[in-house]
Amino acid sequence: MDITYRLEQKRQVLKDFPGPKSLELAARRAASVAKGVASTVPVYVADADGGIIHDVDGNSFIDFGSGIAVTTVGASDAAVVGAVKEQVEHFTHTCFMVSPYEGYVAVAEKLNQLTPGEHEKRTVLFNSGAEAVENAVKIARVATGRNAVVAFDHAYHGRTNLTMGLTAKAMPYKYGFGPFASEIYRVPMSYPFREENPQITGKEAAERAILMIQKQIGSDQVAAIIIEPVQGEGGFIVPAEGFLPRIAEFAKENGIVFIADEVQSGFCRTGEWFAVQHEGVVPDLITTAKGIAGGMPLSAVTGRAELLDAVHGGGLGGTYGGNPVACAAALAAIETMETQDLRGRAREIESIVKGRLGTLRDELGDGIIGDLRGRGGMLAIEFVKKGSAGTTKQPDAEVTKKIADYCLKEGVIILTCGTYGNVIRLLPPLVIGDELLADGLDVLEAAIRANS
């Protein structure tokens, strides 16, 4: 990659971590911010660029989280910054539903071009991933005249009422917030590491889910099947090969809208523009957000023209949806992804990380690394109780937290996830340099060894 970084790409953690300025901000926060908003890292950010985050006390952290897969092109990509500055000088908002502008149209055109399939497409823009998912369900229900929506075990789709219903994990996302939207059903996911029958194929796992849909819901009652092609919060679960194509085929056979939730896996993150492309799946609707706009709030639903155009005028939209500044950022971020070949870079990151951690797993034998999985720059390590990797596969959330805490103290920001809280997910900015990536992996490897 030919990238000139604005900040030195080097980690440095001072002895008084967290420092006095972060502690002062933490006190202000406690007196002003709702306790329900939690943060992974106890420091406050002053600057960020490439794969580095600087805090207010002069510490520098390697960023293996990317703001949960948002800053794919870095947190201050020059093209994004320039595009935002230029747009802000003209206007920050008019509301596309009142006074439209070219940026919204240009983003829609780009998404129609980039998303899988050669069919005629339409796009509508929103603000967040949950908002995109919610509107995809609305579109499917109007277009089909049906109500039921099928989601999968371990799924995460958002924090609104409807998307909480689609989400599988109770704590902290659903606990105490019910009742949830009706006509939502859950079926088994393909989770290769935790299948009771390790020989089950992706197609067989799909047939298991399909049978449940047929017997417990009725295929002719289902408006949509929604799935993350690589599950995010659920543990970066990659379904067995053949699972996604069979589910998509079943949906097509039965007039069901197949929705690919690519909010976290989209925009080069897995080594393709979208994760469904690894198996040639063409969704009817695709939801995107996170990496779309270099950190600016933007999301989208893109899909078959006849589905999106089935909604009556005024039925889709929102005051801030497709904000002009966010649209300018998206066009610039996508250009950076293209010029820097971030799909290729994601595949390089996968090779480097899996090479390092695969060697470590083999060296530790039947140790705490139960599974190493993922695609591109969306990778995960699932930790289990020592000695259980090949047998009971007992999740070990405690050791997972210890490893993440060790990394943070050494200057590497690591995120955890998983239904059982026992997965570390690696989401480095795809513009991270090899030297910084290697340094971060050195710390992670040391953390795993120290807790093995």
C-alpha cells in the first residue's frame, strides 16, 4: 500500500495509564452520561490515523477494533477529510425528502453498481445499521404481503425494538427492554465449531433450518429471511460452505425476500466487497453501514428494484437519512477502498494473522484456543477451558477478558464478542501497515501465552 500516515504508527503506553486527563473526563462522564452507555477502553481519544489511536494523555494504541468495523480506511483518511470539508463549506443539511441533492443520488448509483447481482436495483439511505435492517424488513413485508421474519441463532441486528427482536443475545442487548415486535422466528445457524455432529455439511445445516421454517411457520407466511453472512456480535461465525447458497435458494423457491445483513461484513472487510460474494450468493436486499463512510453516520438498503419500488411514496426516509456530508464521505471512502485495493489488503491481513495465530494454536496443542476463524480483516479466536478444545469445548469468557485486558495495558485495543463472551474479534483498519500489525500480534500472542 502507498499510504502516507499523518500520525506516527507506533504504540506507546505511559506508566500512569489511564492518565490524569482521561480520569478527569471519566469523572465528568459519570456525572453527565447515562450509565447504560458502556465503553471498552478507559481512555479518551484525542487523535487517530491509520492503525493508531492517541489518547488525551499522550498514550498511543494499536487499533484492532476500527470502531467496530467502521474506520476501514482509517479514522482520518485524507480523501474522506477533504470531501467532508468541501461539502461542509456548501451545506450540511437540507433533508433529501425536502430539497434533494446529487450526493445522495451518487451514493445510490455506487451501491447499485457494487452490490452483487446484475438485476435492476434501487437504494435508500439511512443513518445506522439498525435503521437499515428495520427498513429492509418493512420493504419485504410490503412487497410480499406477508408478516413473518426469520432470523438465526447467535444473530445481532441492532438495538431498536424490531432489531432487538431479531437479535439473539439477551444481555446486554435485550434484557428488560421487551415486549418485542411480533412475527419474528429463530432457526439454527451453521456454527461449524459447535455443531453436535461435526460431519454435518453446510447444505445439511441449511436443510435443518428450512425444515423448522416449513413446520413451525409455513413457507408461504414468511416475508423475509435475514442473515449476517459472517455473524458479528454472535462470534464472527462463518457458516459451513453451502449453507448460505441453500438458504438463498429456498427463499427464491418460496417467494421469500433474502436479506443479507452486511452492516459489519461489508465494504472489503472480508476480502470481497461483500461477504456473500465468497459463495456467489445474490441477496434480494442487502443492508450496509459501518465501513461505508469512513466514520460518518450512514447506512443503506440496496436491492431489487421491484421490491424497493413496491413501497408507497413517503413510506421510506428520515430527516437525516443520506445526509450530504455523510454521502460525500462515503464516495471518498469507497474511492480509497478502490485505489488502495483494500479487498486485496484484507486477504493479506487474513494470511498474516492466521499464519501467526495458527502456528501458536498448534504449538499450544489442546490448549485454550478452540477455534481460529473468519475472512479477510474480520477474524476471531474462540477460547475454551484448557483441555476442552477437542471434547466439550467449554467456553472460557474469563480467560478471554484477561487476554483483552492484557492487550489494552500493553497498548493494543482488542474487542470481545460471542454468545458466550469467549471470542476475541480482530478488526484492524485495512490501511494498517505490516509493521504495526506485527507489533499488535506480538502483544496478542504474549497475552495468550501468559494465560495458557
